[in-house]
Amino acid sequence: MSSLPFVDEHVVVVEVGVEELWQRLLVRVERALSRGGGAWYARLVGAEPLRVGGPRPLAVGSAFPGFRVARVVPGKELALEGGHRFSAAYSLVFRIDELADGRCRLRAETRAAFPGAAGRVYRLLVISSGGHALGMRRMLAGYRRP
């Protein structure tokens, strides 16, 4: 996954400790990416996987529309991967850094390969347009709320 080209990283500081943020991450990342718009979008672009499966709470092998869990380091990192008809592969890695005063930094790093003409058009429409960044900032802002 780290060999994929870097797309972007988004960061938010959350006023909770590591344990609480980790629990939020396990529940909310799946909810955000597999319900409503996320599930619809996964079907639209032909993402793999398309179905919910594997263990819960999220662990290596868990799947939901557009993503499968590739790595879990409790309290530190949740790495997701997937692919669709415009991307050979992509990854979304969430990392938690403990800060002073019981706060945490949540980072979300995206990497992806967009081969061919269709991939270049997709990158232009979704990444270069700012749509991906807007979605990621919106998702991360939700972690500030209980």
C-alpha cells in the first residue's frame, strides 16, 4: 500500500483520549463509507469489495463497500484498501497520535493509482477538483463530536 502514489493527507485534532478515539474510528469509518452515499458511490464506480463481510468490530479481513481492512494496530492505525474500475488500487490509512492534555491527532492518508485515460479523467474529476478533499475533511470533522 505504501508503494501507491501519494494523493493527500488530512488531519484533525480531537479532544478525547486514544481509547475513545479508537472506538469512534472503528464504528464511524465503516458507517461513513458504507451507508448512503458511500455505498451508492462504491456501486457506481464498481468498487471491490461491494458487500459487508468478515469480522466485527473491524479487524483484518473485515469488508464493506469499497474497502477491506488490511492492517489494524489497536489505538494507532487502521489501514483500508480497495480498488474500482478507475483505480488499480487505493488505500486509506487512519493514524492516531496521542497529544498532551488527553487530546489526539487523527490523520487520514490516501494513496491511489489511476492508470490509463479513464484513470486520468477520474483523478481530474474527483481528486483535482477538490471533491475528495472536501469529503475527507467532512468525515474527519465528525470525529470532533461525541
